[in-house]
Amino acid sequence: MKTKALKTYIAGPISGMEEEAFRNFAKAEEELNSQGYAVLNPMIDAKFTLSFSYMDWIKHGLFLLDLADAIYMLPGWENSKGARLEHAYAECRGIKIIYAEEPAGEENCLKKKSA
């Protein structure tokens, strides 16, 4: 019997850097897919989502995050109001948090798994 892939939402800074964010999220999606995660990428349909207002992004992100088993925090998430909200929401819901870069004093589950 095949194990169900962990549904993992990607979170990180977007506002003011949408084109760069699209590349960062795509790279993270590729990395996570290669490790067997089922990825929920809020930037997947950039033609549609780039026209979103800030509140549209928040609602869209929280909707996808609600479907997730884990959240993958991209570098710079601490400087993004939306990503901090998603992080806090994940903590409140008991969703597993995976960091692309280790915060001080915490293990990076993803890099540990691939080592």
C-alpha cells in the first residue's frame, strides 16, 4: 500500500516582488515534489493570482493552507506580514512547519530528511 504524500503549502514573501516570488515558489515546488511532497503552491496560476488584491492573496493562501498537512516557509518569511500570518495560522491549527532555512535553535526537517 502506497503512503499518502504530505500535502505541503509553500509560504513566503510575495508583495512587491511578485515576479521573483513566482520563481522562488516554483523552485521550492520542484524541490518539494522531488522529495515526494504533494505541493500546494499559491503562485501556481500566476496569470490569475497576480491580479489579486492583498486581501485576495490572504484569503487564497489561508484556503490552501487549510487543506495542508504541512507548511514550507521560504527564506524571508519573517519579513512578510502575510507569511507571518500563515505561520501563526499553521501553529494554531497544529500544521507541521518546515523551514527552507533553519531559524535559530530549530531543526530543518526537510534538509534533515534529504541528508
